[in-house]
Amino acid sequence: MPKFPPSSAPLFRRALQCLAIAASATFVVGAHAANKDVARWTGPNGATVADPAAGTDAIRPFRIEVSEKDLQEMRRRIRATRWPDKETVPDTSQGVQQAKLQELMSYWGTSYDWRKTEARLNALPQFVTTIDGVDIQFIHVRSKNPNAMPLILTHGWPGSPLEFLKTIGPLTDPVAHGGRAEDAFDVVIPAIPGYGFSGRPDKLGWGPDRVARAWDTLMHRLGYDHYVSQGGDHGSVISDALGVLNPKGLRGIHVNMPPTIPTELVSGIFGGTPAPANLTADERKAYDTLSHFFARNAAYGALMVTRPQTIGYGLCDSPVELAAFMYEKIAEWTDSAGNPERVLSKDEILDDITLYWLTDTGASSSRFYWENNNNNFSAAHQKTAQITVPVAVTVFPGEIYRAPKTWTQKAYPTLYYFNEVSKGGHFAAWEQPDLFADELRAAFRPLR
């Protein structure tokens, strides 16, 4: 998700060098809950089908029905892959290792079963509504607790709404998962426009601010007069944008990937200069981690922030290219020492990759980077000082960098909750759903 700031020439030079080398509740929508009015996914080149009799504000039930033809074509393309030569190093410094990827692709093309995930999603209350001319597809699970707090959860890249599926139970029914009834949430999980089953914008302007406004519209359209927002990766950027917007009813935000780089350190981190001597141990570690990240591991971001259409041709044409592009970051960003299967099953990883493939969103998801050209870990770029709602932050040890408390306090003037946990990475909800749920209960408890 992090990207190269356009003002950083050294950063772009390094980038170019790198490139050169079951539902627990239901939501009834009047007459439009009838099966004949259910919007269905019709494949990579299809779209959700709205009830023509419904107004543009209608919330329509949604069902996924991927054609068998599309699944067979995906497998055919995997089998037809022309593989490059094996890497010439014994590690991942040149990218995803061929043997690892070939093993995963062999499973994807023969044994992997998308229908299990499709059935799991279709067992949840799924809906679609049109906001600002774009279809927003989302999962909406109400708690049995009538006093549950409404919560909107936002994914990032290379994630998706699938990241949050294992948290739905702990969040909506905390008693069944070791929590207290009064900590229950109603959960709304939308797909960012250009991702998953949401519409793919065909006009400019769908950056974080516009998505934040759409999320506020969505929550009020669902009948909520107050809510809280949570996100990591793009989700943190969108939650921050909501905090700056400060719409009526937003009680607070929680992020697990906070942008906290102080302004005076931005040029040094992006320029690769040594850390200043006056930093604390935690600050120096964060500085060095970020400097290494932008120097050696952020070429993907340079591609998407500058040429999303160019990279999109490969991501949308080759399932193996898509898988390699995504798997590399899943491996790097999970708290798994580079072996994501330690914390996520092979099927979970392929569920996420398959979702991108079937919805043909390799290019459209990349364009979110292009739209959000100022997005990085800089507090100034994300305008965190302008946030006036309460802010909560959880730092997971396997995150791209561990935000120091000192930087976080400076970045967020309204910070009221900060906690560092012992396990979990960039995909916190996906990797550690119970711990993630515990953090949200603790963080949002004062705002109820």
C-alpha cells in the first residue's frame, strides 16, 4: 500500500534501479429482499445487476455466482504459463522463488476449490448499493445485541474483505468468543471501489477522501446515526480521511498501520541517509526499517502509483503474474518470517488471489495507488494533525514498520489508545482474528 512520494527524486531513482534489475443476523430491505431482485456477479466482464424499479439509494441483496467457464479458463491459463528462468540467488532478494510459486500454482490449478469460499460468502448477508455512481458491494452482519456499536472495516492491497471473515463472529457475538456482551459490534465490510465485487470506477477522483465520504453515506444509508471506523493499509488511509472529514455520527477511528513519520525525517528516510543520532531506540529501528523498505521492497508501489495501467495488463492476463505480485507481499508482510503458510492456510491465500482474478481487478485496484498519490507513512501527507475525532492505534510486530509511540502521539493529537501486541503482521485481522477483535473491543469501549 505505501507509495513513493512524488517529491522524492532519490526514491524514484532507486525505484527505477530496482525495476531495471453464515449469517448470524439478517438485514431485510423491504420488497427488494425477494430472490428475483438479488444482484448477482456475472464474471470478469460482468457487473452487478440492479433492480430497475429501485431508486439509486436502494440496498439490494447480492449473491456471488461465478461461472464454471471462468474457473476453467483460470486453470487453463495457469497450465499454459511460460515460466522464466530460475532465480540466480538462494533467497528472495530477486523476488518470489520459482519452486515456491510453481508449487502454489500447481495446487491452484488442480486442487483448489473456489466454490467453498463462494458458499461461505453467500451464507453471509451481502448487499450492493450505488453511491456517487459506483456500486459498493458489502457484507453487513448485525449482532443479536440491540446496543451493538456499528463498525465499518476497510481492507487494503493485496488484501480484500476476506481479511475480516474470521473476525465477524468474535465482533458480533463476543460472549461466544470469550468477550462481554456489551462489547458487541454490528459489522459492515465493504469492498473499496475497484476491488472485489464493488464497481470499477471509469472516471477520475476515487481516492481516499471520496471513499471516506462514500463510507459515511453507506453507514447512514444502513440506518446508523453513529459508528466507528477501522482499517489497515488502504483502510488506515481511508479511516484517517474519515477522521479529517469528521462527519456527523463518526465517534472515532482505529488503525493498525498508522502514518507517523515526522516531517523532519521524511527526506532522510526516503533519501536513505543514516538515522539522526538523537532518535530513541524504537525511533531508530522504525527509521532504519522504513529506509530499507523504500530502498529495496517498494518497487511494486512505484509501478502502481505511476503506471497502474501498464502493470494491469499482466495482472489481468496472467493468473501466475497476479499470484506472484500478490504472494510476494503477503509473504513479506505477514508475521511469518517470509512463510505466510505459517499463519494463513494455502486456501486462504488463494481465496484472496482468486477474488482479484475472477473480478478482473488487477488494474482497477492498482489505480487506487495512482489516485492516492500522496499516500505513504508520512503524518503530514495523510493530514493526521487535522483529525479531531478520537484515534486508537494498535501496533502489530510484523507490520511493515512498528510505529513508535512517540511518533504516534505527535502524529495524532487526539490519540487516546495505543497498544503494542505480541504477534500479528500487516494483515492483522486475517492473521490474528481473536487478538484483533480483542483490540477493537478495548479500543472502542470508551466511545460507546
